[in-house]
Amino acid sequence: MNIHRTIAATLVAAFAFTLAACEQEGPAERAGKALDNAVEQAGDKIENAGDKAKDTLDEARK
């Protein structure tokens, strides 16, 4: 029974350390999030520019 408790305690400790390591954000993750944000903002601006161009073209046709 002591071996089972030792194995269980080891597994619980390993799981706890794994969870603790996952909570910390490294520089690569921060850079990735910043890049995702920049790409999303650029996409929004391109979409807005396309909408404005369409509206201008529609107004010119009238």
C-alpha cells in the first residue's frame, strides 16, 4: 500500500507542477498574441476600407 501512496503522491505532484507551468506565459506566447491582435486589427481596417470603397462606388453610380 505504501508504494501506491507514493506513486499517487508523485502523480499528483507532477500534475500540480504541470498546471503551474501552464499558467505562466512566455515571451513567445506574448509575441504570438500580439501578432494575432495586429493581424485582426489589420483585417478590420481592410474590411472597413472595402466597405467605404463600396459605399463610395454606390454613391458614384447614383
